[in-house]
Amino acid sequence: MKVSECMTREVEIASPEMTLREAARRMADCDVGALPVGDGARLVGMLTDRDIAIRGVAQGRGPDATVGEAMSAELCWCYEDEDVDDALQQLAEEQIRRLPVISRDDRLVGIVSIGDLTGGAQPQQTGRTLSAISRHGGQHSQSLQ
């Protein structure tokens, strides 16, 4: 199965200048836990509800701080024509739960979560991915920052 077969196509995009309050409201309205962050046509980061809590509130930033101050700038993504197993492997290696989905001409075309991907994967691959994502620490650990 290809990522394009299970990804969410309607994606809200935050800007780096948007406030955390605006981003949180958009997350609530869309019932999502993450927003890709774009600067014009370029993807520059991801903002999760956890980023707002850890890089925002826990570090003394208020609701008027910007998305750019709290977002994860280390960007990971997958291509829409990649196999689901490859995307799951990337989630496991990077210890993340969601990936923006990019077309081969570098346009954001969707977002995919571990829940989206596991429907088309082998149960053993799903288990390995969940185990790897749940490991303590890693490159994207917010406790290191």
C-alpha cells in the first residue's frame, strides 16, 4: 500500500508568525494534535500540542509567543508514492508519530499518522514501530532542549 492511499489530504498549515493561541485554536477546531508549519510554499517545521506545552508554556512563553518559537524545525517527511512500510520505518527511526506527505515536486499534499499507516502494514511491523517510537529519549526528545 502507498502512503497516498491512507494519508489525510486536507491539511491546515500554520505560519511561523502565528501565535501559539491561534495555532492551538486551529488544532482544536480541526481536532488534530499537529500542524505543519509553512513559510510561503516552503515547509519549515511541525508544531504539536506537546511542543506548545513543553517548548511554549513550560519555558515561560505565553499564548502570544509565535509558532516559530515552539515548533520543531528538524523536519521529517515522506513522499506520497512511498510504501507504507517505509513510512513506518521512518517513524520508528525518528521516534515520531506523524509525517507531512510531500509530492515529488515538493508540494505538501497531506499528513499521515501512525494510526493511518498501521491499517496497511503487517502486524509485526506495526508492533516494531510502536515499540521504537515509545523508546525513551532520541533526537526529537523535548526534555533535551
